[in-house]
Amino acid sequence: MTEGREESKFQYFSPDMTVGEAMTIHPRVGEVFAAFHLGGCSHCAINQYESIAQVCMGYGVDVEMLIETLESLMEPAPQSATES
């Protein structure tokens, strides 16, 4: 068993998924790409038909780190102590 991780855990995002597909999964995906300096400015736009892996390879971004960050978008937000 892998320490601290479930191997069979469902993943919403994958390296072979296109950027366009990823953008439809969660409204903040574009913010994550921008945080990794992917497609954030006009001269370095990314193509919605490229895979996440292709974009990462082209820009030297660790694909596993990007996928992990994208997956964190799908985790439920913690409730504050004042919410019941």
C-alpha cells in the first residue's frame, strides 16, 4: 500500500485530457493554469486541444504537480466553526 495515498482514488483530471476538457470540469481551472504560468498572457496562450501533458512538456511544468493542484479544486471546502 502506498503511504498516505489511495491508489484507486478517482481522479477528475489526467495528463492525456485536453485543456478544453479540463476547463469544463471546474470554473477555477483557468486560475490554476495561470498560476503555473500556462496561457496567462497573449504571447504564451495554450491551445484548448492540446493535452495537459503536452502543455506541461512545452512549458517545463511538472505534470504531476499540476494534476495534483487541479485535483485539489475538487476537494470539499472545509466548513467554518460558525456554519452549522
